[in-house]
Amino acid sequence: MAEAIDEHFSRAIESATRGSRSLGHDLTPARALELFDAQLGSRHLDFAARWLRAQGQGFYTIGSSGHESNAVVAGALEPTDPALLHYRSGAFFLERARQGGGSDPIRDVLLGLAAATDDPISGGRHKVFGRADLAVIPQTSTIASHLPRAVGVAFSIDRARSLGVQSPWPSDAVTVCSFGDASANHSTAAGAINTAVQSAYQGVPMPLLFVCEDNGIGISVKTPTGWIAFSFEARAGLEYFRADGNDLVELHRVSTAAAKWVRRHRRPAFLHITTVRLMGHAGSDVESSYRTAAEIAADHDRDPVASTAELLIDAGVLTAADAVELYEAKRTQVMTLAREVVSSPKLSSAAAVMKPLAELNEAVTSASGTAQSSGSVELAPESTYANATNTALREVLTRYPNAVLFGEDVARKGGVYGVTRGLQSTFGSRRVFDTVLDEQSILGLATGAGVSGLLPIAEIQYLAYLHNAADQIRGEASTLQFFSDRRYRNPMIVRIAGYGYQKGFGGHFHNDNALAALRDIPGIVVASPSRPDDAAAVLLACAAAAAEEGAVCLILEPIALYHTRDLYHDGDGLALAGGAARPVKIGQARTHGDGNDLTIVTFANGVGMSLRAARTLAERGIGVRVVDMRWIAPMPVADILEQATETGRVLVVDETRRSGGVSEGIVTALLDAGFEGPVARVTSEDSFIPLGDAALHVLLSEDTIVAAAMRIAAR
């Protein structure tokens, strides 16, 4: 069935005649034809996507129809300028590919639509616009979530140059980030734009071109007329450019001016393109259910592909017959390739789908193992957890010249708990610096820096603050290697102060013990060391895995242990450490004691609590060994199972919540591995953590551990 917009093109061109319109001084006939070719290719790719779907061979129909003028934006930039693209950027991608050369971009897009393994960016895992050789960083379809990363990329261009660090982007590059008018309302977009403007306000180079393709509607919800201009035209610190996406000449002039302005001033600009969405949101969208026939027909009259054809006819570059011939020739080219990709092989097994994750997991473990022989860090005698972390950060910043450390309060103050104290004075403000108080922007800066040649170490001040920005880990950081078949990597380390046991100080905002949002994200590393020497060792291992394999590593640091000195009683100093701390292998546990009656499996604050409980149990004739997991993901299942088998009984001590907590995964892993002995678990309650002593009623206690251990030992 022919699309209405397809038939409209033919009717529009039939009545077009040669006139006297000029293309202007900068837009030559040859250049205009190149842009028209990209527009035609994008339009027919949309038709092909729907044809593939009808054949049961296509799986993505969010198209670019009506947005084809973004080819002009691509043409205004260099093919080496990093691009993070809106999902309606088909014409941009085709024009960028023409500039950069290489493989056939139309075939590439069709392979993505068909989820074919020959897709050169994702290997059949998702339809994305991306190619490493074209500086197009692949993005999935999440709303505005790529904007914080774009800010990070723009920041890193000049920062890498100033640090003498090799970057994939030229030193004068401009980052371009495109999105729709509906996405501009998302908190992620607002935060990213604010961060870019504030950074530039402080004199930080921020060569970033925001491109808002304003079609006036988000799925079925209309954007208020004039809203984008009202919101951004007068925004201080954000240079504003506006152009009609239906006018190739005007858009060429304005896009060129915007790109040149950002490249020259190294400050952010906002390019507002008024455009139109044709053929609905996607192939499954019944547009007539929320728009009138008159509204849909009126949009056809604003078709940029037809408008460009009419311009070229008016300017004498083409005849009407020429335009139709080019249009139909492109249809033939695209559909011929579409019929070919139908038979392309698809991912045929779970192993094939998960290949990038499996390779990443193996490489990360190997990298951390290799790091064990690359040298330890010397801890001062009687180092606390905070001291050891500080020493390890110094070592990482020294060992990796591309490492940068940032977050709220980490610079002059040295962090809320003094963990980063003195690092800025040693390494300078270009490598250790404070950020805006916006966790989405902090993590976006990390993802952008990681893909730009830097090794970012970001601090999230409290675990509770991570949750408002978790999609930057789940949707952006963790997915990049999967959706690019490991062609792109964003190494990063995120340090997060967390858990309870601060005597209820600050309530649940400062005492959060919820890890469920992290436990099911494929491919990331989550560590949670309990001792000073392990805190240093884990950080060194994560740095090696991030630097060598692009790993995304999160380290959950127990706030209550930062300055703890004693383990069993006041003055024993057994919570301190000193001497050499060597990197540990990611996914490797540590066992304390060799009791034969019970294995306690735990982590973080639970380790000290369990060791104290073990001493009490020993006095009652029960021998305990305590397994400190150190790693939440990948979980050290082999080590847990080995120690469980030695005693035949397991008690899981979990300071997180009973529902969605870490213990669920441990117990399940034991059952999956065939462990047949008794297993029990003790956890904190399914509750937020209140102020003061009331917190002790819902947090795990040593008395609870001892009581549970006595019960299971008696079985």
C-alpha cells in the first residue's frame, strides 16, 4: 500500500516550474544535489522499513520522514565532529557517510532495520545510527538520555587537549546533539543544557551544538505553539539560531553559521529547526486516531523532500522529470538492497546475542587479574578506609595521566567525608574538580569523557542520589558496548558513598541501602569492599579494567566505615590496614576464618558485624568462616560455593532490604549450583531508614545474625 506522502511528492512535482529563485552564494547546485540525495535516501529508507515490517523481516519503523533537512546540519559540520543523534536522523547519517566515505550507509541502515548480524554497528542487536569511523556515537531511543553524554563529549574535547591526552576527536571539533521538541521538556535535557551553559559561564570550553528538530508533536501530544522559541531564544549563555527546515537555502545558511560560531567560540549554541513529522510516530502509530485529516494533509504541504525538489526546479538545477527520475531511482536502489537484506543471517542464539557482554566480562576479569602483577600501592600504617581510598586515588591519577576525578565537593573541600582531600592541590584543577549538583550531569560527563579518551572517576555523594540518575548507567553507560558490538567503549569508575549505620543521621537520604536498581544491569562491575586494604585493591582493579577494556565500574563505599578504627572493641585498631595493597581479581571473594560449622556470606558493613558475631558464636562452640564477597557483580559464586561446601551450612548476612536485596541473588546462586545444605538469610527490613535510634529497628543487627546462626547451626 502506497504511503500518502509518497503520492503527494509526485503531485507536488507535477506542478513545479522553473522560476528565478537563487540558491545563494554558498549553496552550489552540486552541493544542493548532494543534500537532496541524502534526503531521498532517508525517505525511501522509511518506506523500506515499513515494507520490511510487512514482510515480517523488519523490526523498527520510527522514521525520519519530515526531518530530512537534518542532512544540511551534517553538511555544515566536519565528518570528524562527534555526533549523538536523534532517532529521526536518517538524512544526517547518510550525508555524514557521504562526507566520510566507507561502507554503503543505505545498506548499513537496512541491515539494522532487519536486525541482521552484518549490521556494522550493533551486529543485529538494535537499529541505531552509529559508526566509529564517522564519529557517530550510537544512541538508542530513550528520550533525551544522550544529552548529558553529549555535554561530557564536548567538555572532553578541550580538556583532553589541555592534558596532552590522545582523543578520538580533533582539538577543534564541535559536538552535535540532536533531539525533538518533546524531548526538550525532559529533565535530562534541561539538566544537560543547564550544565553546558553554566560550564561555559565559568569559562570552561563547551563546543556543543544542540539541535532541536521541532515538529510540534511528541507521539500524540502537541507541543504548545512557540514553546521551544519561548524557552530557549532568550536563554542567557546559549546562542540561539533558528531556521525553517522546509527551506534548504535558509537552513544551509543558518546551520553553517551556527557550526562556525560554536567552533570559533567554544561555547554552546541552540539550533532550532522548525520541521514536520510525516507518517506518524512509527509504523504502528495510527495517526488518524488523534489528528484530523486536515492536519495531516497540511503537513504534507511542508514536506522537506518535495520542497527541496521544488527549489531545485525553481532554480533551474533540475526539471520536474529529473526530480521524479532521481526520486524513483533512489526507490529502486533502496528496495533492491532491502530485498537483499531480507535473507541476511540473524542472531540465532542467546550466546550470539550476548557475545559483547561475554567478551566484556571475560576481558574485565582478565584485566583485573593482570593488574595484580602491575604493582601494589603502599598504604600508610594504620590507614582508615578513607585514607586507603585516598591513597589509591592518588595512585590511579598518577598511573593514568588521562584520569580525571570529579563530583560534588570533591575538589577544595575534599568530599563530604574527606576522602578526596588534597588531591586537587596535587593534581590540579583540570584533573580534580567540582561539578554542578546534578547527578545526571555528573554521570553524563563520565560517559562522554570515557568515550573521548579520558578515564573518568565520578563521585556520587550518597547512594540515594544515584536513583534520580540511574538511567545514565542503565540506559547509556552499560549499553554502549552491547549496542556497538564493542566498537565504542566508555570506561568509567563511579564511587558512591552508601548504606546505613550512621546512627540514623540524615534519614534515608543519607542512609540508603537499596541496590536493586544496579543488580540486574548486564555488563557492569559493582564492588563493595569492607576493609581499607580491599578498598584500595578494588579501586586499582577497577581502574585497570576500565582503562584496558572500557569497563563501567561502580564502587559502593560504606559511609560508616570511612573513619572506623576498631573492629571488636574500642582501641583494638583492627579495622585499620597498612603496607602493600595489591589489585584483586574482579569477582574474587575473601574469606576470614576457617570454622567448620557455618559459612556466613556477606559484604560491606555486614563483614565487621559478622566477624563480631563469629567471635560470639565461637564462645558457644560454633566455628564460623566469613566470606566477604567484595563484588556484587560479577558475584563470586565459585568462592561462595567452595566455602559453603566446606561447612555444609550457609547464612547470608545482607544489610540491604529483604525484597530486591543482594541476598536473593546469593541464595539463588547456591540453589542453581546444586548446594543441598541448609541456607538462611538475615536482612534489613523493607523500610526506608528513619532518623535517630529508630533506624536501629529496621537495620540488620548483630543480635539478629547471632540468633539466625544459632538456629541454622542446630539444624
